[in-house]
Amino acid sequence: MGQFFDTLWMKIGLQLFAAEGPDLVRAIREMGANVFLDLKLHDIPNTIARAVESVARLDVQMLTLHLSGGGEMVRAAVAAAPEGLLLLGVTVLTSANRETLREIGMVKNISQQVVRLAEIGADCGIGGVVAGAQEIGALRKAVGESLKLVIPGIRPRGSEEHDQKRIMTPAEAIAAGADYLVIGRPITAAPDPTVAAGKILQEIESCVFRTGCT
């Protein structure tokens, strides 16, 4: 992993955290990398507040929680988070589609549900949201620049979609207004992760510096 520390954050998801625990977070921080701890917390407000306090002691820079936990839960998390910890509210998973929402009793379409949850997060003082790239425009219209937009489901042209249903290329997502891109398997599952990461960075740089997107 050391080959990425100069340029990239390290995202630790639930699977890796369950296997390696806080020791891995500490080791990565000791090596100088920023940590995005993607645990997607969802519980009663008191438990969430205590969990945020515990995570804060690991000195991570980003932490996710589900906005579907409601305003009271989100406010408890915000109150417990120290300065320097960016709380990110998960809206609708990028593996979900309209049928998924219908299955669990949600009548709104995906874009409407994403915006509604983001508005809850904004009202509660959260720092950013995690959402599919297709919802960037609707989110910017609803909350402006008040929230950082962290976008998963990013796939370079020609790469496998895997279990993602709402995807976009890195350049397209940056052009649409994303602040951060979450890119996992196109790098980690590549024959040469360093080369794969380099190509993705080149695509992003091409968008930012040659076509003028910001």
C-alpha cells in the first residue's frame, strides 16, 4: 500500500475493518496516509454518538453513517464529532435501483430519495454526503455547495461494473461537480494497481486542466 500514500487517501470499508480492526487504521495513520473509514453506521442516537467518539480516537479524517437513521441520530453524530473529522451521510447505495427502493417500501424515485436524505443531513450539520454520480446535479440544486459530495460507483471506461448499478467515469463525475471520488476494485483488482491508479489520475487531470471542469 505504501506506493499510494503520496497521492491517495485510503478507504477502509466494513469488510477490511472487521478483519483487521483499529490496528490497521493506526498503522496507516502512522505511515502518513489519510483514512476514510467507511463503516456506514446506523443505530440509535446514543450508540452512534459513542461510536463516533471511539472512531475519533483513531484520528481518521472521514467517517460514514446512514442518513436513513433520521435527524436525531445524525445530530447525535455531529455533536460527538471533533473538528477535523468529516462526517459523510450515506444516501442511497449505488448498488440500489428503483426496484430496490420499492422492495423496502419507498415510493420516491432514487433522485428524490437522495435529495431528501441529503437535506436531512444538511439541516443537521453534516459535512458531506455519499451519493451516486447521477444525483450530483440534483444535489447541487438542492444544497448548493454546502456539502461535500463523495461519489462511489466510479468506473473508468471499459472496466467491469461489478455489483454497481449507477456508475460514471472519473472525468464525468468530476465534470458534474463531485468533490471526492471513491474508486476501489478498478484499482485493487487490476493486474498492476499502480498503473491503474495512474491512468485514472491522468483522466481526472485531463478533465480538470484541459477541459476546465472544476
